[in-house]
Amino acid sequence: MNCPGEPHQPPNLRRRAGFTLVELLVVITIIGILIALLVPAISGVVRNANEGSVISEINALGQALADFKAKYGEYPPSRIIIPANGNYTPLRAMTTNPIDPSVFFGTVPPVVGIGPNESIAALAERSERFMRKFFPRGYMTSITQVNNDTRVFYLTGDECLVFFLGGIPVNNGGTWELTGFNNNPQQPFRPGGNRSEPFFEFKPNRLVDLDGDGFPSYIDNLGTDSDARPYAYFVSYGNGDYDPNDVNFGPDFVGEAFGVPFSVGGTTSNPVLLGSPGPNPYTSSRNVVVNGMALARPAYLNPNSFQIISAGLDRFYGFGGAFLSNSSEKFPFVNNNAQDLPNESAFRVTVEADNLTNFNTSRLD
């Protein structure tokens, strides 16, 4: 019986209290599916944007190298030694092979002990040739302001890229500044005065001295701190030849402590091998390897210019060597001797597929 004055409300018009448990579960499931679909897409967009930024910077570095060549007649070398006092004479007498790291200031990177790795004398000859060409009237002047400085600096490709494109490095309270070179042709390394503009505007927060020798490298923007990886730089020294030992890093940067064999001369029956830890310049052909012996000299990519390599998002450069862009097996075995590294080919694909370079428009995969 209804109370007086209270209208009757049919059951189907009563207000619902809220969602049922089943309806909530359906909504949550739909939201979860949408998130699962969107996250990879968003991650892919972010990854592509980050990699695009690195490729753009590699192209800008390439243009700076072209500008350097237009001014000086050659690209910068990708390994050089510099005596602080400018005197190469005693270095040209050090013919012992392999290189004695105790001669140099800072940490000298590893060089595999199977010849023909260059002696200090050979590096001194190469280095002096470039310094004479770039600074013909001042290459013998001191590169520091310390009297009787006997230090010898060993610059690998990543450091050469910064030094020749940026100039003399100065550390201001932990932040590196690149100051170009002095325009006085007889004192190109003197601080102050009228100076040349750097060929490239290096961002100070990405200049890092990895080996403590006072010459910084330039890291890409894909990692910082323990994940910081510099741009590796290799230059061709004429006749399509590169020196794979111009940039050598330890296994933390490469993925494995493994030396890649490169044939650099000799005959089919008695080849001359160069062993080099990664990273290494890329080749457009396989080394013909039988029982660990390389029987043919490889054809390098960009045979008459240079290669710039970023380690990619996984922060590993890998071994380098053969990269066959038009093949179903882009990263073939470094060596036909499977004892060198378990599952070698698959490992190469894993660590090198995301590398970014100046000879490919996107990742190497």
C-alpha cells in the first residue's frame, strides 16, 4: 500500500546504483588492450625520432668533414699521435711492434697482437705527414703551455673527429670547450688571439674525455653516463684502404672481446692479416676466410671518404667488417672458424642491426 502523496515508480524507471562488476572488467580489459596497442606505437615513434636525430647529426658531421677537406685538402686522419713539444724525431725511431702503451699519456686502447699493427714509428710518420699538411709552418710548436712537456698523446678516431673539427680543447670546471685554432700560422695551438671558427658546433654536455688524456670524444644523444658511446670515425687513407685499428674499444662497448681478421696484403697462399677488436669499418664484401686465414682484401664501404658509426640504442658497436646491404644475410660470419665465438652470425645481427652510420639512411637492419 502506497503512502498518501507518494507517486508510484515502476521498477524499470528506478535509478541504477552504478556499473556491475562484469561491466567494470569489460572496460578495464578494453583499456588494457588499447594501451597494449598504443605503447609499442608510441615507443616506435620515440625511437624513430631519437634515431632520426642521430642520423641528422651524423650528416652534419659529414658536412663538417667535407668543409675541412675543402680547406685543408684532406679529411682528418682517424688515428694520430701528437708529442706535446711538437718533436716527432724520437718517435720515428720507435719501431717496436706491437705499440708500447707506456710511451703515451692517458689510457691507450687495445690493439690485437697479430700483425701488422703499426709501430709508433709508423704512426709518427703518418701523424707528422698530416700535421705538416694542415699546419705547415707551425706543426712543430708545442700543443700545451707546459715547459719541457714530454707527454705524447694518442688520439683515436673518436678523438680525432673532435680535435680537427673543433680545435684545441679547454676544460672549464669539468665542462669542455673547443676553441678552434689560432690563426697565427706559426703558432696554431697557442691559446687566445684571433682564432678560426670550429667546423662543427659540438654540444659541451656531450664532450667526454674517456681515456683521461685531455682530448674529449663526442657522444651521441642515445645514452649518458655508463651508456655514453662516442661516434666512431674511420677515414680512408687512399686506394680504398682503411686502418681498422684506428678505433678500438673494450668488450663493454663492443659486446665481446673478439678480434676481426682483415687481409691487408700478401698472397693467397701467404696472406698478411691484421687483427682488430671492434668497432671496425664496414666492408661491402666478405673476407674470404679459410681455416682462419683471410685470402682476399675486403672492399670497404665509402672507399674514398670516411665512415661515422653510432652504436645505436643497444649501446654495442659490434665487430664491424662485412655488411652486405643487398643480401638476405647482411651480417655474415666474421670468420668461418665457429670456435671463435658461439653462434657468431646471430650475435652480429643482434648487436649491429641497430647501428647508425653515414652510409645507410636508417638502422643497418
